[in-house]
Amino acid sequence: MRVIDSHTEGEPTRVIVEGGPDLGAGGMDARIARFRTAYDDVRKAVILEPRGSDALVGALLCEPTRTDCATGVLFFNNTGYLGMCGHGSIGVAVTLAWLGRIGRGVSRLETPVGVVAVDLIDDNTVTVENVPSYRYRQDVTVEVAGLGRVTGDIAWGGNWFFLVKEAPCPLELTYERELTSAALAVMRALRDQGIGGRDGGEIDHIEFFAEPHDAGADSRNFVLCPGGAYDRSPCGTGTSAKLACLAADGLLAPATDWVQESVIGSRFTARYRLADDGAIVPSITGRAFVCAETTLVRQDNDPFRDGIA
Ligand code: PYC
């Protein structure tokens, strides 16, 4: 399998550009279901150690079902499959440009949760216009083991997020373990107490916020992804969910820039336009850099052919 690795503001993406599974025809939902049931070994081999890492998000390119899309994309990680991935879309756009498959300007990617537009501004800078995003519930309080009562908003940004304004400790990498275990405890409490997204979807991303370090940013975040790794970037779908909450609270007007800083200090600049149904359509600008072109090898006699599960 030939893959191209990039990182978007520090968060890695691995795009399968050759030799990935053929998921056949049918809608994106049917294809992701086929990936899950017939080729989960490929997901594991690509993402898990010794070939990958917990922070990695994979992207499988496929034929789009829509003629206005450059490609279909299925995102996956160390525990399963993602509806959408903001940093991953930026990584895919920069990878497609690296391969000469798209040029400057707007191209469209078909994902299982809708079409996203990627505007390639230069070799590294991309603006992703995400799927419509919205706040589902405000000020939901959950009892969390070891933390007590934690209050947050539930919002959709292409994945389900629980957004907590009061971080349990400083948003610094030196507190990575504390932040990770607090966010995992919140994720577990939401699941155990039956609190989910509008469609009953699992809230599998937890976001803590604090004041930014840099004067040019509006906020700093720590985002825990479903498989227990934190997002090195400010998280595209997480920033979309944040914008939906800011818009719902009347704290950010349409077309106004919001600079979201990650726990490693990298940034996305985001803004939104209003959608018809009270949702917003966020646009996220960030940079990705290609860092490897690799052939992954899975030998038949390798005990970790399918990764270390
Ligand atoms: O950027 O949307 C994102 C994302 C989701 C999980 C990791 N990154």
C-alpha cells in the first residue's frame, strides 16, 4: 500500500493513495460499512503501531458518487471510523496537490457526512468549508468520577463534541496525562449516563478551553479524540462545534475571524456563514505539510501484520 503522510498544524494524516481496499459502488455510508466489516484489518495495519501511531488519522480515497467532487474520502483512526475530519481534509487537499491531482482554488470532497469544499490557497494553506454545524444542547451537567459535576455544551461539527469551558488543569503539554484522563472520564460518564448527540450518536470527542497564550488568538483548546489521543491541531470539526456554540450564544458574528490555538500552540483561523435551518457553515483555514511518501509492507509471517491491537 502506498501512503503519503502529512501533518496539519502538528496533527498527522496518512492518505492511502494506492493499493487500498476496493469498497465497490454504492453510497458513502455503504462503503464505510464495507470498510468496517470486510477490511478492518487494513485500518489497523495502517494506523496502529508498528506502522502508525494513536494520533494518526487515515484517509482512504475512493471514487466519488457525485460528479462535482474530486474524490470521496473515508477517514479512520485507531478505534474506528470518523464522519469527517477537518485537519484530515486539509491534509488530503495538500496531498492531492502534491500528487498534482488538484490545483489552486476550490475542490470538493465527498465524506460520509456530506460534501466539504477545500480551497487550496498555496501549497500548504487550505480553507475547508465544513458540513453544517450546530449546538444541540447547552449547559449539560454530568457527574464525572474524580472530577465531580462537569458542565458543557453538546455540538455537531462533523463529529459529536462535548465542549467544556472550565478546563480541569492548565492547557499545557506538561499536563497531557491529567488532561487525557479527565477527558476520558468525561467521555465515559456521558456514555454511561446515556447522554448522546441528536441522533443518539456517541459523543466521542471532548474539548476543554482556556485563555490563549498568544495575543493574536481568541482561545486555546485541548481536544481528546475517540481513541484516547489528543489532537495536536486545534481540531477542525472541534473548532466548527465551538463556532456553532459561539454563534448560538451571540458571541461571534458571521464572517468574523476566530483564531483557535491548540495545546501545542498551532492555530486554525475560522469563520462561519449562516445556513438555512439555524445551523452554521464553518470555514477553517490551516496549513499542512507532506512529511513522508511510504510503501507499507505487511508480510504474511509478521505477527503484527495487522498492527498491535
Ligand atoms: O480536525 O476534525 C479534526 C479532527 C478530528 C479528529 C482529529 N482531528
